[in-house]
Amino acid sequence: MNNRVRFFRYTAVTAVALTALVMTASCKKKEQPQVKTAVPVTVGVVIQKAVPLQITVIGTVEPSSTIAVKAQIGGTLTRIHFTEGQDVKKGDLLFTIDPRPYEAALKQAEAISARDRAQYENARAEEQRYAELVKKGYVSQTQYEQVRTNAAALEAVVQSSGAQVENARLQLAYCTIRSPFSGRTGSLSVYEGNLVKANADTAMVTINQIQPVNVSFAVPENTLPEIKKYMAEGALKVQALLSKNDTNPLQGTLAFIDNAVDTATGTIKLKGSFANSDRKLWPGQFVNVALTLAIQKNALAVPTQAVQTGQNGQFVFVVKEDSTVEARPVVATRVFGGETVIESGLAVSEKVVTDGQLRLSPGAKVEVKDEQGEEQQGSGVKGPGAKSAGKEKTDEGQVKDGVK
């Protein structure tokens, strides 16, 4: 009996010891520190380059000259000498109105003028004859004055009839309508055989001059002092982009600043002049306008996606040499071409995180990946915005880069 009791006691003690051993091993496993995994990110490099100081807005293309062609006389439209949408040159014949009524009016005016001139010449001859007779006393002074007055009256009649002839010629000239400048015609509102009215409400056709062409745009009034300041130094360049992805903007110059600010919108109207030799700009078209005021040399730029906004303002994650990141506050001024200009907070050639910031915290370890998710090898960085890292540098370490 005692042996059996001792056996059960030994078994119980052994079980308790094994349980304690298992629990101790389990606790030791839980107490082991967890190894932090590196966060995959893409990076860009802080570069130094020349960046334009620009004002970007939406603009509208306007013809440099436009005219609504109307008839100055009434009559039947006998001939249209162009087709809709045709290019015409200055002086080209556009319309012909039936000239026959005006030719007849001109002949009548010329006949009246000839009759009046004949009467005047006869009156002048009679005046000269009476002037000799009054000297010899054959006629009275009163008779001579009457003859002289009659001659003067007929002279005025001749001048009046001459003016009527000139007016008739002018009316006849209005039967042919010519283009006042080179441009492109629009749609017609009249056709051959129509009866046109003088100075009708509706234009017969509208002609727009599109070479050169203007781009009209409005900027906030608070930018006017800067614009005037840089204009004093020289002509300002204006670029017109047909779309956001346009890589070949059209080049023009600032040609006009309105003489007053629009009090309703707080903006002022400007116009840029473009040669438009390839006719990419068309009246009424909306374009993206970039007014370049100056070029900021040696500006620090980073990919725009690297700049984050937190409770304390803007910051970027800077990748240090030990592959950890630091949250660095920065002062960003403006965005240009997918890059943000940094006024302070960064140095040239520093690497900044451009993708993967949501999983980062200060001190986190990172693993630099390219855009395909593969780990980058060596010093070449392929992340967004890092393409300038391999550009040639000057002796002072500045990246050579032109203005986009």
C-alpha cells in the first residue's frame, strides 16, 4: 500500500514539473524580441536645377482681328467669290451686288453735273461781258451785280452736282465687297440671288485673322506688381499648351495688359501674341497658359509625390545611409512639371521617399524598390523623380539641367 502511494506521488510531481517546464519554455518564446521587417519604398533624389517662375491659368484663343462683313447698300447679291472656310487675302473680292441701278444713278448724276457746269460757264462768260459794259457805262451797276450773283449761284450748283456724282460713284463701288485683311472666312448667312439690305443686323460672313493670333487670359490682381516688375526687365514669354500632357508648348510673348482690374472677379485681363504659323491655335479654343516671369537658378527640386502634409505642415521622408528614414519638415514654394521646389529643409543628392509613405514612421527601416517592385542594386535609383540622379554634375556639385 505504501509503495502504491509513493508511486502516485512520484507521478504527480513529475507531471507538475513537466507542466512548469513547458510553461517556462513558452514564456521564453514570447519574450523574444520581434525583428522589424524593412518597408519597400521607391525613392527620388533632391536635384538642383533652373526652374521657371510661372503663372498658370486657362486661356481662350482670340483672332488678332475680326470683322463682320455687311453690305453698305441694298440690292441683289449676284456673285459670291469664295467658299465657306476659305483663306482670303487683303483686297480679295468677296461679294458682288447687282451694280446696274447704281450705274444708272451715276450716269444720271454725271448728266446733271454736265448741265449745271454748262450753265455756270455761260454765266461766267456773261459776267465778264457785263463787267466790261459797266465800266463803259452801258449797263447799270445793279444789272452787273445781278449777273455776278447768278454766276456765283450756278458755281455752287456745279459743286453740289459734282458731289452727287462722287456719291453715285461711291455707291457703285459698294457693289463690290473686298476683304479688309488676310484671314479665314466663316459660314455664310446669304447666298447668290438673295436680296441684301444695307447695314443689316446679320453679317454676310465673319472673317478672323488667325496668323498671328492672341490668347486671352486673366490672372489675380495680386500678381500684377510682379508682372509689371519683370516686364520692365524685358518681354515676358507666354506658353500655350493644348492639353495637360502637351510636351511641345507653343511660344508667344505678352502683348497686352488691360487698363483696369475687373472688380467683379478681382482679376486683370492679359493677352499673349502667337505667330501661329502651324495653325494649332484656333479662335474660341481653350488652352492652358503659362506666363513665365523669371528663371530661378539653382533651385532645389524633388518629385511632387514625395512631399507629404502632416499636423505640423509639410514634410518628406529622407532615407539615411543606414536605410532608415527621417521625417524632415520642409518649406515648399511651388510645383512645376511634376516637381516641387523646396525653399529649405533638404540638401542636394539626398534621397526622399516617393511611394510607400503610409507604412513609414520616423526610424523605420526601408528597402528601396524600383517601380516594378524589384530591389534596386548599386547607387542607381530608379524611383519616380530620381532620373536626374545620374546627370552630369559641375565642379560645384550642381546638376546641369535646362528649363523645361
